[in-house]
Amino acid sequence: MTSLDSDTGTAQAPDSPGGDPLYETVARRLLAQIDIGALRPGDRVPSVRELSRKTGYSITTALKAYEHLEALGAIESRPRSGYFVRLEPVKARALPQTIEVAQGPASLISTDVISSVLETITRPGQVPLAHASPSAELLPTAALHRLTRSLLRSDPAMATSYLMPPGHAGLRQQIARRLADQRCEVSPEDIVITTGSMEAINLSLRLLCCAGDTILMESPTYSGLLQVAEEMRLRVVELPNHPQHGIDPDDLRRAIRRHRVAAALFVQNFNNPTGSLLPEEAKREVVRTLNGHGVPLIEDDIYGELGYGGRATPLKAYDEADLVLHCASLSKTLSPGLRVGWVASHRYRRELIRHKFTLSTATNSLSQMAAAAVLESSLYDRHLRTFRVTLARSVARFSEAVLRHFPPQTVVSRPQGGFVLWIELPRNVDGLELFQRAAREHIAVNPGVIFSANGSYQNYLRINCALPWSAQIEQALATLGRIASWMAKRG
Ligand SMILES: Cc1ncc(COP(=O)(O)O)c(C=O)c1O
């Protein structure tokens, strides 16, 4: 441990470069020691208390650094023994490749493929590795039920009337408060409650774009967003999304110079499917570039709260021109069925309210009331704190099992938040065929092709890890691995 001591021997926490959270600075130092061989596979790393004492950082920072390293697959905790450098760190470190995308607008992949995948994965009785949706067992489901019942008893009139756009005042206040904690200048009046994040994004796109317009998206990205783009007959220019640090601001500058862009639509806080996180400095650059060219950004921040090291800063925090429409929901953190989301924008609030009314009149009142009550109580933050750790552990466990069961050339993403795993299979393994063969075994997964506009990522899969670990899951991953190995050998 001497090198760690000497590295941070001044005991005072220095500023973290690039505005990264402190725990990342600590984690990076430890990673560097693993890289140069100062810490070898199997070595015990200092206890959390020791690390805190030696580095001068708080116990919380030291613990977060270890949780971060664990989620990255660099170290592992052993019950009652402490943290150790993983025995196979090199294997865990390879990352799925980002596929270079053509510079012009992509002709969107057929939504028929997406629809047929959706139809298959929603069949009952399958091991649910497909939907990016946390199991109800990992969410405060019982507390939410109790609260909803008591709201219905205490205020039946409100619960059964319209709660018209912009929506529940207390809920908007809570969302604004949380965004203010993230340095976003948003008042409750700038927030419009929507039916999930998808409605927020739909409203924003419909406000900013017409058929034939060009928008920027990252690749890979969430298939639902590609479906909206296709339905609206938009042209999509894709920016490659690195599985660790997201889009490259230089690619964005080039794309903006080359195309007339109506809007950008990015998921840069724990992107679905890669789990990537755009670093702080790049966030600033991306927003500055878009602001400078007058291009509105629809920020899908649905996973922002689920960083293993804490909440990730929304891009909205860097929005000096009031051109970022911040969209999110409680679907990934509290309850997908609640259908409560929002869009926050001062500039566009009036049009958003109008569009919301014409699209769906209002969002479910009882849901809005329940969401407000949860956010007002300490329940939400308490839940998030444990949920983040649960997700980091779960993703690490799934990832370890995939690397154990799948063919040797398989590589997996190292998400920094969220709960999906992006898997690159050997080149000759077709993800769509694997998806079909898995469905016959009652295992639902998502093939990689549905996450890009141009049909890339054919030998990729995405799996959901927000499930309690069980023998059934282990068995399902083993079955997927067996099919993938057979396909790889078949050639
Ligand atoms: C990136 C992203 N955006 C939006 C959604 C849909 O969110 P909601 O259920 O709140 O409409 C999802 C769901 O998987 C998602 O992954």
C-alpha cells in the first residue's frame, strides 16, 4: 500500500481534475496502481477506514471509490475479508467496441424489427432479461402501495379529478428542488408533468421538429427513441457513443458544421444500452457547442439518479442559453407503472403545456399525488442510496456470470450507472438469431441491432440486470452462453 500512501500523502483532498467527483479521483489512483502492477490480482487493498485515514478523504468518499471500482470490475469484496484486486481484471476491462457510423443521416432501421422484438419479449413466462426495467422487488413497492391507498382515502376528490398541465404543484416543486441541487436553473413553473419520459420526449420532438428534419442522436441508443424518430419521419445523424465516456464533442462539432440540425436528443447520463457517462468537461463543451449554434438539446436524463457513485450532473446544468429541455421520469427509480415523468424548460414551457393538453389532457392524478408524496418524504433518497449499491453489485454479478458462461471473445460494458449490460459477442454470432433461439428457451433478451439507426451492432446483446440474483438467472445466462458458444463454433 505504500505507493497509495505516498501518492496522497499530503492528507488533504486535492481538487478533482475535470470536476469529477472526489471518489473518482481516489478510484483512478488505485486503478493506476493496478495498471502499473503495484497492486496485483488477488492483492488486498486497504480497508475503507485505512484508505480514508491515509488519503485524507472521508469514509464516504473512500467507500464510494471502492463501490465504483467494484462496479468497474477492478476489485471485489469478500465477506468479512475486505476488498481485493480481481483475479481477472484484464478480461473484465476490455470494452465493447463503438462502431463508426456513416456521416450522413441514417435510413432508420425498420421499426418492424423493433416491433417484432417487443412482441416477443413481452410474452409472459420468460426470464425477464430484456426490458430495461427494475424488478418490483428492488423498488419500494409496498411503501408506494400504502401511500397510494392512504391518498385515495384522504383526498378522493383530487385523486379522481383532472390535474391539468403543467401538473401537480407540489410535485413540480420537488422536481425543481432536486434539479436546483444539481445547479439547474429551473423553477416549478418551468416543469410540465408528463406520462413518463417517453411522452416528455415526444412532446419536445414534436415542438422542435417536422418530418424531414435532421436530429442528432448517439449510437447506440435506446430503441424507443429511434422508433419515435422513425414515426415522425426524422432523419437521424448518429454520433458514436463510447461505452465508457459517451460522445466526443469533436464529433458533435463536425456534425453541426455538416448538417442543418433541428435538435439533438442525447442520453449521456448512463446511456441505454452502454451505461456510458459523459465526463463533466465534455458535458460543458457539448452544451456550449449546441448553445452556440442555437440547437436545442432534448436531454433524456432518465438514468441520471442511478450513478453508482451518486447522481450525475444533468447537461441542463450547463445550459446558459435556455436551450436544453430536460426530460426524465420515475420509471427507473421508483415505479415504471406510475407513468410519471416531466420536461423542464423555461423557454418552451407554454408550448409544452399546450401540446401536453392536446396529446393526453393530463397525467393520471393519483400517480402525480403519489409521486409528490414520495419525493416530499425521505423515502426516495433513502431508497436511491441503497438502490445504487444494489444495482452496482447486480451489474458486477451479471457481468462476471456472462464472462464465465459466454464464448471467450465476449466482452461486456462497464456501466457507471443504470442497470443494463451491453455485450459484444464474437463477430460470427448474430444477436438477432441468438435472441430468437433464447426466446424458444423462454429467455427474453434484446438484440443489439435495435439500438442503432443503421442496423449496426449485429453481434451485440443488451441484458437487464435489475433483478434479484437467483438460480433461474444463473441458469438463463448459462443457457444463453451455451447457445452463443454453439453459434460461435458453428461459424
Ligand atoms: C433511455 C430511455 N428513455 C426513455 C425510456 C422510457 O421511459 P418512461 O417509461 O418513463 O416513458 C426508457 C425506457 O427504457 C429509456 O431507457
